[in-house]
Amino acid sequence: MAFYRASIHVLGLLAVLLAAANGAFAQEQARGVVFHDVNGDGLRQGDEPGLPGVGVSNGREVVQSGDDGAWTLPVTVNTTVFLIKPGGWMTPLDELNLPRFYYVHNPAGSPPMRFPGVAPTGPLPDSIDFALTPRPEPERFETIMFGDTQPRNQEEVDYIAHDVVEELVGFDAAFGFTLGDVVFDDLAVFEPLNRVIAHIGVPWYNVHGNHDTNQDVPGDRLSDDTWTRLYGPNYYAFDYGPVHFLVLDNIAWDGDGYHGEFGPDQLAFVKNDLAHVAKDRLVVAMMHIPIVNVDDRAALFALLADYENSLTLSAHWHRTRGYFLDNALGWPGPFPHHHVVATTACGSWWSGMKDEQGIPHTTMADGAPNGYTILSFEGNRYSMRFKAARRPADHQMTVYTPEVVPADQLAQTEVLANVFAGDERSKVSMRVGKTGAWVAMTPVEREDAYYLEAFDREAGLPDDLRRRLPKPAKTTHLWSAPLPEGLAPGAHLIEVRTVDLYGQTWEGRRIFRVE
């Protein structure tokens, strides 16, 4: 009898897969209520009122709950229905501070795969009810942004714990998020990593990345089933206070690789979602692959172009870069669009020599340290500040010049400032000595001098002492200026100052000798 039932289940899975291949899913109507969870238990009691005007989606259509909180949406096999959290309200959190705002409908469950997907959910329930509790959400708030955390194993989860998470415990953020490549191909590492990040103590949202994918499936449809089991939908939206956030999935799994694409269903969702978002609001779209490498980016650009206040965020490159996209780069709006490729929390994949605490320095190939970014919001405006892992908050650059400069070579010797979060709108200047004149520095694209030295120094070390650093890459946040002539022999102080597009000022210093 057990064999018979198992055979029936396998046949059911085959039928589901064949239906998927033929696009032949029969639609059903999912129904439910968005309600005020007065007692906070996540379950609707008879006296808990419905909430009107809250968005609910099946990943394509978006409907607003009615006066009684009721909603109806069509679903097919393997559909995740989710709530679009409104400002001033919060969804339940699980014990790991992961928001629970969705229902997965997958009657037969995922097929067998290396990492478990969704267990069979059976038929649709009579009512899928989404709980919300009121929460103050001010106009001014801060969030924590991680680029790729990307641990391969428990050892690297421990690096994240000590290098990044410990200093953030208790940080006063509204929420945090990771911009994809949450793990590095081994999807069993999701759960121990979730347990570490939970100690920060804020709700945590996650973006799907290429290394978060089920890679033993033939195409994109099943490639995020493990993700769905743990985190729910691979794309969704929510409000916090006055800001609208879009969490997008631009990983298209091809069966033996991937490319950057949103796809028609996701773009339809974005269109239907933004139909309910006022044009003067700030819209922040998070994704993994930088927007400039996404095949159908023009379709997303067209949807965002009417929003003067919009921002897109990505990671993936393990280098930091800020873009201001204009018509020449495909952005159709009248104002340049700001896209930020974030610093990764794992830096260069936890490579490089270990320090006194046993953690690799993991400097990125553009010479920037690993770390994270704090985003500050006020109404429809925003700013950012980079934080290097386990470094002081004002460690925002390195300043390089040779240790010793011959007196007759001063004018031919460069000072190089690598401003980690710098971009084309940064203003960078330097002076030598406290009374020297401030001189504007010029942006240049080349390899970071300190990284070149580290790469050469560590290349000859045995593999058991370090994981090899990636090859040096040109940085887009490097500035240059020559030393002034006529400096007397002896030690001199270089000071570098940068003012970023938000008006934040940072300083760096270096002492060198003239002989």
C-alpha cells in the first residue's frame, strides 16, 4: 500500500511537470481576508475586522481588499499569493525575524531535487487570511543593506557573525535586507545564516540571487522552490512609511547557467503594483544583478520613468559603483536615475589572509573593504553611508602615495584616494600640511595601489594560509592629484576630503617622507 501511494504521488508530480511544460494549468479562485490582528496571534478571530484597500497579488495581478478586507485572485499550480504590506502596519514575523506575508499554493509539492523545495500544500483553503498589526512608521527611518553575504559553509557563516552582524546587534533600523547571493550554491546554508542575521533584531527581507538557485532543474520555473519554502515569493512589494519598496528577481535560470531578466509576469506585477503608488512617492527597487546587465531593463525603466524619486539597488559584482543613468544609457525619464551597485558583506568571497581574529580581510578587487550600507529616508528623499566591517564609521577611504618621495620627483608623484562609496558626483580634494592649499583631485580608473601590493604579497603564500584573492579590477571610485613641488625634506601630512552627493563630508590622511 505504501508503494502504491508513493507511485500515485510520483505520477501526480509528473502530471504537474507535464502541465507546466504545456502551460496547461487550470485556474482556481483563491479567496481570503486582510484583517487587523488585534490579539497578535496571526489567526483571524470572529471579532477582528477586515482592512480595506490593501494590495494582494498572485505574482501578476494585484487587487485591493474590499471594505470588509476580502479579496479574490486566480491561481494555478505553484502560485504564491502575497500581501503588499501597507505603511503603518506590519505582517507577522517568524522566530528568525523573517516576514510572513504569503501563502504558497503547490498541491503536489516540488519534485525531488538536491535541496528540498515546497512540501505538498494540498487543495486551496476556503480562506487565505493575511494578518496585520498597527506599527508606527515615521517619515524618517533607516535600513541596513547587505550586498552578497554568500557563505559556502558554516565556517563562513561564522565569519559573517563576527565580521558584520555582531556590530549591528541592536542597531535602530526599521528593517534590513540582503541583495541576493544570500548563500553560495549550498542551499542548506540558508538556515544557519538566517539564525545569525536574526540576532540583529529587525525584520529582514531577502532578494533572490543566482547562487540562491536550485541548479539541478531544467529551467527557471522550479529554480526558486527552495527559496519559496524558506522566504516565500521571489519578488514582491511593501511599504514602509512613505516609501514604496519593490523586491525583484532578475535571475533567469537557463538549465546550465543564468542571465539577467525580469520576465513578463514580474513586469506585469510591477505595472499593476505601481498603478496604486502615487507618482510623487519614492520607489526603491532592489535586485541582485546590476540593472545595466539585465536584458529587459528597458521595460522596467518605462515603468519607473514617471517617478522622479526612484532608486534601484543591486550587488553581484563584488565591487562598488554608483550610476546616474540618462538617455544615453537607456533611461527614458527627464531626470537621471540613480542605481547603486552595493558593497558586498562577504567582500571578495572571504578571500585573503586571516587577521588576528581568524577572519580573512576579504578586500574587494577594487580595493574597497567588505561591509554594508545604511540607507536613511525622509519622505521621498534618501541618503546612504557606507560602513566598513569592524572599522570606525569614518573609515571611508584609503590615501596612497609612496612612503618616500625624492625631492626632485614631487611633481611627478601621485596621491591616490580610493573613496569606497564615491561616484561621479563626489567632490574630492587634497592638501599637504595644515596650511597647504586645497587642490581638486581628478577621477581616474585604474587598479587600487594597496590592493595590487596585497595581491602580489599574498600570491606566494601557501594555499592553507589563505584563499587566493581575485585579480585586481579597475575601480571607478579613485581620484588622483600630484604632490606640490618645493616640499622640504622630512615627514609631511596629506589630508584628503570628499563631499558626497548627500553633502556628507569624509576625510582621510597619510604621512610620507621627502628625501
